[in-house]
Amino acid sequence: MKCENCSDIFFPPRAICPKCRRKSIGRIKPYRLSGKGRVYSYTTVHEPMPDFTLMRPYIMAIVEMEEGVRVTAQIVDCKPEDVKIGMKVEAIFRRMGAEGKSGLIRYGYKFRPSA
Ligand SMILES: [Zn+2]
């Protein structure tokens, strides 16, 4: 998301700019992130949440995007021992799991190593 008042780029989406707050009302526009970033920090999770039982251990990382925003997401297509701070990654959309009985499928960002 991008604030047209102060040009700040932020994520996840919210209605008010974290920088200029009230002045930004009505001036928040969707902004397409490049999807490219680097691993800022990461942790290997051995005790998965119920949704993740088929993938353990899994890697949770804070990724710093090229635009400067940091997002928390899972790293996939990579072994825990191969993840490094500063490693280049790219965002992908992955199915995160089904929402209870409604069958609503949730999607979310994940990252995988990029060349
Ligand atoms: Zn702003």
C-alpha cells in the first residue's frame, strides 16, 4: 500500500498511513510490491500450528523487501540449514489452508529463494 500524502509504502494493508495518520485518510492506494527481498532474520519452527502439521520443521522469516518494508512470512522450497541472513528471496502466493467447515481457502504470501 502506498500513501499518496507522504509517499510512504507500507505492508500489510491498512486504511491509515502509519506515518502521517489522519492526513492520509482517503489517500491510501494499493501498491504492487516487487516481491523481491532479502532475509532479515529467521527462525526454524519445530512445533507447528495445527495448519502446518504436514510441513515441519518450517522456516519463518522476516523479509526486508526492496521497498524497505518488512514482512513476516514462511520460507518454502528451502531446507532450514540452507537459509541465510541476507539471502535473496521472492514472494509467491501459496494456499495457506482451508478455513474450517466453510471451506474458504486462505491464501498468503510465502517466500522462496531466488537466483
Ligand atoms: Zn503518509
